[in-house]
Amino acid sequence: MTDSEFTENSVEISAETDVFGDPLTPPRWLAVLARRPKTLLAILGLLLWLPGILSLPALDRDESRFAQSSRQMLESGNWVDIRFGHVPRYKKPVGIYWLQTAATKLAAPFLGGLGQDHHIWTYRLPSLLGAIAAAWLTVWVAAAVTGAEGALLAGLLMLGSVLLTAEATIATTDAVLLACVLAVQGVLLRLYRAARDLDVAAPSNKIILLGWAAAAAGILVKFPVVPGVALVTIIGLGGWDLWLRRKSREPGALDWVKNTRPVRGVILLLLLILPWLIAITIQSRGEFLEQSLGNDFASKLAGGQESHGMLPGYYLLLSAVTFFPAILCVAPGIALGVARRDEPGIRFLLAWAGAWWLVVEAVPTKLPHYVLSSYPALVILGAMFVLDQRPVRFLTAARWIAIAQYVIGAGLLTAALLLAPHYFGGEMQWPGLAAAGMGACLALAALVLALLRKSALAVMLSLLAMLVFVPALTAYVGPRLDQLWITERLKPLADAAYKPGDPAPALAGYQEPSLVFALGKDVVLTNGAGAAEAGAKSGGLALVEDEAVGDFLARLAELQADASRIGEVSGFNYSRARKVHVTLYRVAQLRDLH
């Protein structure tokens, strides 16, 4: 599909006239940019995300867990089982591991061969491509309800958001998952509009089946999210339409769902997911289903898993920064959407965003990325507001709320550049100061333009601010925060102390996945006493955090074993939000240990 064809689809819409009434007159420069949406978004995505992908060390905890498990899949050649170290990792399905393994294998010839599988950036490539695909698909979804200019603005707002930027830069599931969500929701939106508007053509069978294939891909990446977003959207629309039907304004509430070709779609979905699901069920003897559905998914619904429990309202509070800079348009976009709620396409967007947001706010376990699947619907409404700012109810209040959120987000990003070196090591140097000043000035200029109601220009300037803030944080300031990168400082110590014949090191206390990724799957994860016993039995290295040192030394004394201190590292463990001190020991082997 070429750029010129990208915003065309099976739904007949007018690029010149807004269905709410008056003709739209987008700026000419925006119309020119809208001719090549895929090219523009791909270039901006690379400029925004690639510096951090190439520069940031492996992050804890999920990124390093995914990367290490993918690395072991590549090394073992077992494309069914998922393992982290010597234990199964059955919390998520296999999709992201396949993608990360394929990306690393494809990158191998450029790095010197298949043995070069320790570069974290190769495992981040699926997230980069998934995020670009998500921006493209945002344009495609938006094209069902607005013109080419509005669709491009939606894609830009989605691409530039802080939360998608974070997910595009790390080797986890959510950027790829968002692309799957958008493919499914785009099909549902077109089917819903076609059922409610006789002037709109339904999508072809091919598009519908591609939507089912995207649902299968989403299930293989992270089971509940893609079907969950679709289901809560359908339920939300069904309830809304049922209320409208009582007023004799709409046909049957869920009559349009039958147009999804459910029989053929479910058969295709099962054909795509069952081969691996059956294979992993047999190989794990049912443990995969027990862990992924019973332990992981069910525990998130039951309570705050892994200390991630938060009260409702958590995502709303975070949105000032996670949704920056699109937050400048979101509240006014919602006000506009509520005013235009009788339009089927707008109703779908409101139901999509509102239903999923309410679901994730209600779930006890909360992580920032859980709400990401609501963002595309909101940026589309925000983009429509940018091109259609006629007075509607509550618009003034919504604009001031958006401005306040935008100021908070811009202030926090500027502060991150200025204060991070002070708190987490590294010296503040002039490039960081210059980036903070330039980004703040661009954000301020965008704010002034928004106040003057030149919203399209404001969007572009706010994106320029992100093009300053993000690479400066991820490629310049971030990698220099040495207090955060404990693993990056421990690995050279361990490599220098390693002797031929040494077993894999023992880790006591500080056992973050990034250290496993750095030192290899055979490291011994244990407590202080266990590290002493492993060292006394086989000799070699032990990395012991202060909280485990007492037990380590006490057990060495009991065994009458010797250990020499080689080096030490202090830093801040951001996964546990506390300072840590890790000492590297060489333990002498006891020949007569039984």
C-alpha cells in the first residue's frame, strides 16, 4: 500500500467536509504532509526512538526477562518452550519471544555472527517496528471518521506520546500489542459505521479476516488485551445503543456484530493460535495455562500484583506526563466527541476509550502501560478538535484542563533533564542544559499557539519539543546516570575477575534480570548461605548484596572456607526504589566438602 493510498479505505468519507456541519479548511502545509503519512511517521519514529534503543542499557525488570528468555530460545533452538535461566517463564505467550528472536537472528550477520546475541538493542527492534505500525494504524483507524489531515494529526499525536515512546524503546510486548489492538478496532469501527450509516460501505471480507488474524497475533503476544479491548467496546456500544433504541433512534443494539464473520474468523484465529498452544500445553504438562491464566492473569484481577496495586484515578493522574504532548488536545477532543455523540463513528471512539479506561482503572493491579489501548481513540478525538474548534458545551473548561495538564507534563520532562544527574549520578553538562532549555522553549511556544487557537501549529511545535526531550533523556542524560546502572558496573568487575574453569557466578541479594542477561543463564540465584556453599563446592565468584553478606560470611565460617573481596559497587536499585551495595568475592574451593 502506497502513502497516497494509505488513508483510503472501504468506508466512503469526505476529506473535505466534516460530517458535523461546516467544511474544514486545514492548513495547506498539513495537507501537503498528509500525502505521505507513512513516510513521515516512520522518519519521526526513528528520530524519536532509535537513539534510546541504541544507547540505554538493559532495563529491569520486564525488558531483561523478555530479552534473556528470547536469547535462550535462540540459543536452544526450542521455539515452543519459554525459559528464564533454568526455570520456565509462562506468564506471557510466545509471540514477543518469536519476534525478538527473529530480530536478533536477522541482526546477527551485521554483528559478527549468531554468537553476538547479547546486544539489548536487537531485542528492542520489534517494539520499534510495532510502535511505527501503531502510528500508521492510528492513521488508518482515524481515516474512518475524519479526513486525511485529521488522520495524520492523530498518527502524530499517538507517535509522539510519552507512553508509546517508552514502550517503543524497550524490549517488551506493548508496542506490538497496540498495533494488534488498532488493527482489530479499525475493522470493528468500519463495521459499526456501515451498520449505522447507509451511505457508508462495509469493509471487505479480506479486511475483516485480517482483523481476525490481528486478534490471533495479539493473543499470541499477550492473551487478554486484544479480545478484552474489543469485548468491552462492543459491550459499551451495546449498552449505549440499547438506550438509544428505547428512543426509537437506532436498530438492534448488537446487530452489527454478526457482520464480523464470526464462524470464519474464529476458525482462522484457532488455526493460528492452537498449534503453539497445544505444543506448549503438552511440553509444560499444563503448567503454562496454570501460570499464565491462573497465577498471572487471575492474580491481577484479584489484587495488586507485585506491589503494583493502586486506587482508581491512577491513570488520570499520570496522564499529564504519559500522554504528553497529546494531552493538550485530549480533554477538548472529549468535549467535542460528546457534542457529536450521535455520529456512529464518534460514539465508537467514546465507547472504546471510556470502556477500556474504566476497566483498567477498576483492576487492582496497575502499571502505566495498561491504559495505552485507550490512547488511539482519544488522540483521534483530539485531532478532530484541532481541525474543528467550534464552540461546544464544556469546551472552555476542557481547554483549561488540557492546558494545566500540558504545563505539568512539560515541567516534569524539563525537570527530568535537569535533576536526574543530580540525584542519580553523572555530571550536568551543557548539552543536557541546552536540551532542557530548548525543549522547554518549544513546549512554551506550543502552549502560546494553543492559547491563540492555532492548534495545528501547536501540535507540530509540541512534537518538536519531544524530538528534543526524548533523545536527550534516552541517549545523552540517561546512559550517564551511573547510579542506576548497577549491572553495567558489576559486569566489567566480574569479567576482569573471571578465570578459566570458573563456574557461573552466584548472585545473592541483588538478582535483577539485567544481571542475568549480562552474565548468562547459568548464574546461581540464591541467598547468602547458598552463595557461600556454591563457592565452597566449586570455587569461583559470588556477587553479594549487603543484606545477604552476614549469612554469606557466617556460612563461609561454618564451612571453614575462604573468600577474598575483589570489588564493590554502590547504586540505586530503581526496581525496588532503594540504595544497594554489592560486593564481588572470589571463594576458594574446598576439596573435601560433601
